[in-house]
Amino acid sequence: MNREQILNHFTKNIKDYQQYAKNIGGTDDADDLFQECSMMLLEYSEERLIGYWNEKDGLKPFFLRMLQLQYKSKTSYFHNKYRKQEQFLNDKGADIAYNEQATEIDGLEVDISEVIKASNSVSNNAFENMVWELYVETGSLRKTLAAIPEEYADLFDLKLIHRVVKKFQREIKQRLNVTE
């Protein structure tokens, strides 16, 4: 058995391996978990892949163990890349809640044109303005991150999106003389 044959076996049975990821990570995390574990698998050397190969079950035992470790470990690459951001959002959820009513800020009625004028003067940075506009459009930090144009996507993470949105929210409230 060589690397090419092992990887061919993996690609032929990819639906099974995706199902294993779904069983371990659930529907929310399955795609990301599968993608990260597959990338790790593809980066392994031939000797390492041959070492993980099981004559009876192929890569199944090894891949299942990899999925479990990546999903359950708090120090894994998967946890740091995906779940840590979600944990940050859950911890800070009250601070980053989106105000559903654009004409009401902290219970006070505000003229929408004043809000728009205040938001337009918060930043001269085109990237920050883009993030704010996407946030207003989507109403969600994660959706904002997903909506960033592909050529700029590597410049942003969820924490940066959160900082920009909080900056805009604070500045708008301050300019409208609304205390937090």
C-alpha cells in the first residue's frame, strides 16, 4: 500500500468519513471538523499514512480518533480556530448584541437620520466602514465575517469584527448623547 492508494481509498469513501465527522461534531461543526482533519491527513508523509493504514478497516480507526481528539481537546487546532471564537461570543454575547430597532437606542427614540449621520462620521478607514455596513446589513458578527469580500477575508477575524462594531456602537451613542 502506498500514499496514492491510501488517499484514493479515502476519496472513494469520503461520504462515510464525512458522516463520521457529523456523528462526532454534530451538524454545526461537522463540515469544519471534516475539512481540518482531511487537510491534516493530506499533509502526512507516505510513511506516516502507511503506519496509520489498517488492512481490515483502512483509515477509519485512525480518522475517527483524529476527529475525536480535534473535536474534544481544548488545545487542538480545530478548537483554537473554530470553537474558541464561538466561546468568546458566548462569553461576551450581552456586549455584542445587535440592537434590532434602529430608531430606538437604550429605550430612547432617536431620529434615524441622526443615527446615519453619526455612523458616517465614526471612521475614515474604508475597511472599518465596510465592516460596519456589512454588520448593519446582516445583523450578525459571523454573517459579517462571512460577507467580507474574498480578497480581504484573510485580514479579518471575529474578534476584529467585534472590536469595529463596538467602536461604531460606542461612537454613535456618544454622538447622540446616549449614555451606556
